[in-house]
Amino acid sequence: MTDHHSVNEYNHSCPHEGTFPTMSQFQLGMGTSGTVGLYVTSIMVCLVNATMFAILIRKFLREVPERQVPDLCWVTSLFTAISFFTVLMIYMPRSTEFLLGAYRVYEAMVIGRFVELNLLWHGGEKELMRGLGENPRMRFNLPPCCCCLLCLKNSLVTRDRVKMVRLVVGQMVYIQLFVLFLQLVFQFNDIHDGPLSLSNPHTYVKFAGRISFLFGFWGLFVFFKIEHTFKLLNGFRYVEKFTVMKLILVLFLVQETIIEGLASRGIISCIPHLSGLARGSIINCCMVMVEAFILGVVNFYLYNRHPKVLEKNKRSLKNEMEMEN
């Protein structure tokens, strides 16, 4: 009887599945040492990334062509922003759903800015096409859409296709904003998120957002493939810069998806004051903190040591600006 009573009491103390705790529930669930450790670690990681970002901004303002500075600031702010979102999710866990939606809008803007920065490094679309030479060809069936675009295995790189790729990347911001809007509508009507299931409306909205992200990520890979195939930015550490940004975006997406799946199957179970989904979110935040710190340091090194475009691209950019004027 005593054991049966304790089990029922334990289950009763678990919150409703799919809900996120208040600050007081979070502190009770994690305990004093766990709460303090998460609070201090998240703030320290955020401060370190913010300091590195501030140093990069100062360097950009002194050494980089003025036209590139806004896009560079957006791209290099990625690790500071991820750290900041992590701090908010730890300090205000009830806001996790909204914060994740806002983060997806932000990451869509970063990817779009990185693509535009690519074009600036090449001197614009005209200079890019001129640098590719006559009848340039390459694969367009690239991850994560390689199986859907087999007909573009060896296709001509044209300016119209470059514009099309820019549109595919640009759609992410609008789709993610629409997804965030729908999630807020659900919240105001007490339709809260929960484990992934066919009966959960959030599942379909998230699916649409993930599809949008995959197509946008494909557009990012196209610009990487252009550089990887034609080597127009040799000596600029382009591959390393692309890889660092790609890694943190992919890791965040994959970890979040896996943890949601584990929580929905009950593998990540609830504990008193914390649902399985809330525990999964805490696990994800801990992993993201480590990744944001390590990759943030690598990102700082790359942009601090190699902030400039090549001289030929500077001249191309200058010529393009003179033609526009």
C-alpha cells in the first residue's frame, strides 16, 4: 500500500505533459545547485560570445567596406543570439515555445544575410557570373533536397537561377513569421504545444516551418557549392566560415527534433515539477551552451583573422557601386 501510494503521489506531482514550468517550478524541479549552475553557466557563455561579437564589430567598422558591415554583423551575431535565447529559455521557461519560434525567424534572417554577404564578397551578381566564365555547370541536387532535384544534377549556372536560389532562401523569413503568428494564435486560444502527434495542431505548423528551413538551407548549400566548384574566394577561409555556421544551425535543429521525439514517446519522462518536454528543453539548452561556446570561439577566430574581402572583389564591388551611381 505504501509503495502504491508513493507511485500515485509521484505521478500526481508530474505536470501535464507538453507544458513548461514557471520559474518557481523550474527551481523546485532542478534543485538549488542545478538551478544556480544553469543560471551562471548560461550567462557566462552569453557574456563571452557578446564580448567577442563587440570586438568583431569594432574590427569590421575599421577594416571592412561599409556596405558589408550590416550583413557581417548579422552573420557573426549568430552565436551571441543563440546564447541569449538560451538564457531566456532557462530563466523564463514558460516562454520556450515563443522563444523557439522567434529564434527560427532570426536564423532565417541570418541565412538570408549570409547569402547576400556571399554576393557582396563576389562583387554582386554580375561579377559572380563574370567570374564563373562561359557556360558554367555544377550540381544543384544538393543536401538536404538532393533526392528531390535529380533533374538538376549537372545544370548550367545562370543569373536567373541565382535569383531563384535567393528567393528560395528569402522565403524562410516570411514562412517562419507566419508559423510564429499561428503559434501565438494557438496559445491565445489555450491550444498549447505538446509531444509531436497527429492530434496536435502545432505538429503541422512545425512541419511547415521545417520544410521551409530545409529549402532555405538548400539555397545556402548552392552558394557553398558555387565556391567549392569554382574557387572564387581562395585564401578567404570561406569553407570554414560556412561550416561553422552550418554546424550550429544543423545541430540545433537535429537536437530539438530528436528530443521532441523522445519526449513524445515517454523516453524522456517527467519528474516532479518538470514535464518530459521541459526536461528535454533543458537538455537541449545544456548542449547548445557547449556548442555555442566552442563554435563561437572558432567563429571569432575566423572573422577576426580574415575579415576582409580579396582585393579583386574590392575592386569589383567598387566598380558595381560606381555603375549603380
